[in-house]
Amino acid sequence: MKNFKLLFGLLMSLASVIVGGGFIMADTVITPLPGGGTSMTAGTGEATEGVFSKGEGEGASPDLYMADVDARVTKISQMRTPIDQISRKSGRSTKCESLEVKYYSVGNRPIKGEVKTALLVSTTADRFALELVDSSMLDVQDTVRFVGINGFKEDGVTVDTGVDFIALVISIDSNGYRVCQPINGGANNVGYPAIAAGTTVIRMGRAGAEFDVQTSVFSNTPTPDTQYCQKFMMQVEESTWAKMSKKEADWGFSDLERDGIETLKLGMEGSFMFGSKRKFRHAISKQLVYTTGGIYWMVGKNITLGTWDDTAGKVIITDDNLVDVTKDLFTGPGAGNRMKVGFAGKDALAALSKVKSDNKRIDRPNVEVWDLKFKSFESEFGEMLIMYSEMMDLQGKSDEVLVIDPEYMTKRYFKGWTRENYNFKELAIRDTQAVVLSEESCIYLANPNAHAILKLATA
């Protein structure tokens, strides 16, 4: 019975801390009392045998406390800080062992490209050197189609109208140009048509010769990048006089703390979206400071939203425009998943809200996920969830939508959300009590082409 009272008292103390919104510090100890209750006291920093501490619990299960703290933090200003909200609610938040986080993105060779330098027609050459805007799209044994350039019929003389010219990459010269042999060119594969600069090329299947047993090695090595965790902090204080004085409004320390968390989260949202990744020495203290990079700068696509109407003097967005936007958003190398989330400035959201769609497959009912409310647009290419972002307006991006693939957004924390109490009177500093809220964390986007910036069309 005595053991039951001790265990019950211990569990009740833990429950009161969690429900009450407090937190047990790393050196706080919970001591069972003889009568069956418990006592929580500040420790000396030394390990105490037989007592439960946050440090020991965190060592056994690092995510135990973070899950609970995140559940409470996400209840504050979630609609004003959607990036922070999703990072905590999506389950993609993990601990890191350093303030400098290395991550990897896996790209894919582009299938579509563009000719950089024009080629003149030839009736005598059996090969030609092709310079592309991005030569990495083609390798030896790849076949390539030149869009809009007519090839020849098998007689090598008659133009095959409507059938594009195709060539085989047979080598790479010292300049990095792809040396190509005509496939449907002149007779006996000699001769080829003129190819203008800017011609679109499409990479197709590889074609090996009879005795070929090897081909160019396919290499898709993940590309490393780094992100820095930033130490976000907020300090809330209340003087003894303020605590004792009668107030016209019921405004206490818990209200100050909640307001402090909201202010801290708004600042974090700005850094997570638009911060600059830097590491430097503080000009006064000479201590090291890390600032995190914003995910806005990590996206790989830029897409125009709508068309400008000179008569109306505004941007017009139609069903056809939205289908084209989703086509660009959800297709191409590394385009990611078939659901994206967008954070819109007020002008961009207003333009999207004015779309009068008769197609319910495009303009769908509102969706709620991660405790956030979104407007949904869907086509055969994928679904796009969009909500208003105050931070986009504050950062001068009211005509833009930041679109991310949440599956490729990750949050890392070096030190999770903490709440530390200080009695400055006991420390002989000033007659106040304070709470310091802090988190050392960062967010990054992997696979840049899975994310995009939508920008309203202009005149």
C-alpha cells in the first residue's frame, strides 16, 4: 500500500506539471514523501540516486518531452505561423547532434533541354557536335529528339513532315559537346537538317550497338547541403510589485508568457521562411552566432500565376490557368508528391479567391489538416492546398505563393523547446521573476524542384 501511495503521488506530480503548462527542469528532482505525496525541488546539478529527472528521462527517450511540448506550442497562433505549425505536427522533426546540419537532395537528369548554338544544314557530315544549355541531360548512347525539326524518310531525301529529327549521342568531345550521329537524317545516316538555337530537345532511350556490353554509368549521387540551427529566445519578466498589485484586467504571468510565446513564434516564422544562413562572431561578446537560412530561398521552380488583363487592369486566373500551374508544379524531374501546400500573400490569395470555377474538380471545398484551414485546388496532375500567410505580406511578397512539398520539409532541433524559471531577486539582480523560452532549431527543404514560387502575372 505504501509503495502504491508513492507511485500514485509521483504520477500525480508529473500530471500536474504537464496539465498546468509547466516543465520540470533538468536538475529538478521529484522526491516521494513518507505520507504518500511528493516534493519537487531544484537540484544542485549533481545526480541524486533514486529520483526521476528530466535529464534521465530525455536520455532514455529523446522525443518524450518534445512531443508534449510541441502539442502545446502548436495551440498558440497556429494560423499566423503555418510553417512552424506543420514542422511540429507533421512528425518530421528530429534531433540533431550539431548546430550545423548536413542534408542531401537527390536530383534527376533532366529529360527536356534546349539547343544553345545553332547548327547549319549539312548533306555530307555523318556527325555533329551539339552544344546544349544544360549538357548533363545527355550521355553516350542516349537518343535525342529535336522538337519541331523535320527528319527524313528512309530514302534519306524526302522530308518526313511532322516526324521530328532524332540523333544518337556517340561520344563527348573535349569541349563537353555531345557528338551526335543522325538517325533519320540523310541517306546512309549522312547529313542532317538545320537546327536553330533554342530548339527544344527531349532525351529518349539509349541505343546500344550489336557488340556493346556496357553503357555510360548512371550516376545519381545525392547532393549535400547544410543548414544552421538558430538559437531562438524570449524572456518574460514580472516584478514583485506588479504581481502584488490589483489589476483592472485579469492579466497575470501566464498571460505574459503566452504572449511571449506568440511573439517568439512569429519571429521564428520569419527566420524559417526568409532567414540568411550565416555563422559569425558577435561584435560585442565575440561569441559564435548561427542564423538559419529561409526555405523561400531553397525552392527550385518559379511559375507565373494567371494572365494580365489590360482592359480590366488586373490579373485574371481561369480554370485553364490553374491546370497549367499544376502541370508545371507536379511534373518534371524531382517534382515530388501529388499534394503541395501553398502560403499566399494577400494579393495572390485575393486573385485565387476570385476564380469563378464551374469545374468542381478544380475548385474544391476547404480542407483542414495539421490544425490549419486551406483552400483546395485540384487537377489531374495533383492537389494544391493554399492558405493566407501574414509573413508573406510582412516580407513584401503579397503577390506570391510559396508552395512546398511537405514530404520534403524537415525540422531539426539541436535543443528542443525549453522553459526555464529564474528568480532574479534571489540572485540579487532585480526584484523580478522571469521565464526564458528558447529553442535551437532549423527547417530545410530537400529536392528543390519539389517546391515553387507562384507569382502573379504583371503588365
